Amino acid sequence: MNQDKIDWPTCQNTLSQTGFAVLPPLLSPDECVRLATLFDAPNLYRKTVIMERHGYGSGKYNYFNYPLPPVVDQLRHDLFSQLAPVANDWNTKLGIALRYPTDLDEWLAICHEAGQIKPTPLILKYGAGDWNALHQDMYGELYFPFQAVLFLSRPGQDYTGGEFVMLEQRPRMQSKPIVLQPEQGQVVVFTTKYRPAKGTRGYYRLTMRHGVSEVRTGTRINIGLIFHDAA
């Protein structure tokens, strides 16, 4: 996994301005393929969700159990350390007292003390006709302001359609759609719930949700990295 390519100051600034940032490929194609094969290793998971049964859309995803696969665990830790300063800056701007440590294990210990002990990283699989409704991943009272998606499949080759979609809800205005199609190995970091926006009277909250458009052909597999555990 190569994180030397990431210009973190630029990414952190982009996050603050837009609520999301697209990172360069962090995994090789072979690493992506190996991770994608984990979808069919049931001993790694604590729970499987069939999306149609819950009205979430169409598709299937598995929540990893602890211990996480080493690559997933490393990426989760490395990203958190870079995102925590931005999360603290957001809380300062919005008048929220909570501050996050820069070490993921310290933050997860706080989650566990609050009864949020279930791991939340997951692997998702979409086939032709599958999609994911716009949503937010909260899982409990405590949550981290950012999450990430690692793309394991090749758009245009392994699948078509299946764009990553975000919706920014703007007060007293129509909502803004954002549509991305990252390449294999890339990571999208985005806000879990809202981002701060500067107004005439200071900062206010812009709510954002995310989902996946309908996959037209093929199979799309990705890993979701959520930095707070579930109750």
C-alpha cells in the first residue's frame, strides 16, 4: 500500500471546502483482486446484509469481524491519523466540544466505553441491477465525521454504471448532486453526516448523504471504512 503519493495538505483543504476528496490509487491491481476475493470468506464476518430485505437498495454486504484483514486495518489507522485534525477543525468551526485523538485505537476505546463495540468496516458487492439508496452511516451516539470507500473493481471493465453518488442538502436551495467514478485502488474520503459551510453569520451545517447508482453490467466490489464502531 503506497500512501507516499497523497498530498495530504491539499486533500485536507479539499475536504474542508467540499466535504470529500478522491485519493490516488493506494493499492496495486493485484492487491485489489486479492481483497475482493475476501467477499467469499464467511469466517471473516460478523454479519451479512441483503439490502433488498431492509429497503436499502439491492446488493449484499458483509461486516468484518475483529481482527480485520491487515491491509484494511492499516488503511483504517493511517487514514484516521490524517483525518482527525480536519475533524477537530470542523468541530471547532461548528461549536462542537468533542475532540478526536490522532490515534484510532484511542478513539475506538472511547467508542467501546460507550457500548459501541462492533466493528463497522465492510465489503460490498453489487451485480447488474444493484444499487444503494442515499444514506448516512451512524451506528450509535458517537461517530467520526469522515469515512472512506476503497474501490476494488475496474469501472468500464469489471462493471458499468455503479457511480458513487453524494447529495448535498443546501438550506433554502435545491440539493446538489455529486457523481464520482473512481479507478481501481482509489479511495474516496467523505463526510459521514455534514460539513461546515461559511455563511454571513459564521459556519453552519450542510447535510450530505451518499449511495451508489444502479450497476448496469458486471460486478462492483468495494470496501467501506468507517472509523467508529457500532452499538
